[in-house]
Amino acid sequence: MSELKKIQLPQVVYEYLEELVKEGIFSSVEEAINTAIAHMISHASRYGYDSVKKKANKLIEDYTRSVEANKATLERYKEAGVKRYKWLSTDDEATCDKCRELHEKSFKIGDKNAPLPPLHLMCRCTIIPDMDK
């Protein structure tokens, strides 16, 4: 893992990759990074390196902002006395199975095992206070 830190990805991206490993999507953080790099290289040959580099940086920045925004949202909910949040997924053909399964499910704020969007890059899910429970 120490050699991978030379890539200079934000810590939140490493945490996300570690979660993907825990979920069994990848066998290691290295595999996840290598898969992403291979994907970017295949696109670089088609669209040009600079274009792919800009897109990759934007994806990482967007993902990092989403993670931090949702953490801050949960903190505001907690301060307002909200006990639970509800997961909302976009319902269309681009929505992944994991996000679709979580749609409208309720989770306790503070539960370290509760999922929080984004589950993946380009995730369009969000959370809202669950006032029903």
C-alpha cells in the first residue's frame, strides 16, 4: 500500500477502494487501481491522453466532493435530531444493481456498517432524512 500512495490519490479514494475489496468486487486495492488504469489507458488511445487525464481527475474530484458532502449532510441530520436517513437511487437503466437494491431503504445515523453514497464513481444516489421512523 505504501508504494501506491505515490500515485497521490485523496485518502477518501483509498478508503473507497478498500471498501470495494471488502465487498469482494476486487481482491486488493492494487487490483482496483490497476483495473482503473487499464480502463483509462484503453480510453487514452482512443480519445487522447490529455482528455482522459482531465476526465479521470474530474471523476476523482467529484467522487471526493460527494463523499465529503454526504458525511457533512449526516452530521447536520444528527445535529437536527434526525435518527435515520433514507437512500435514494436514480431509477433508470444506468443505475447499478447495488444502488437499485438500496433504493428507499432506511439506515440508522451513526451505524458504521450503513452504506453512504457514492458507492462508486459516477454514482448518482443521495440521502434524505427518514422522518417515517
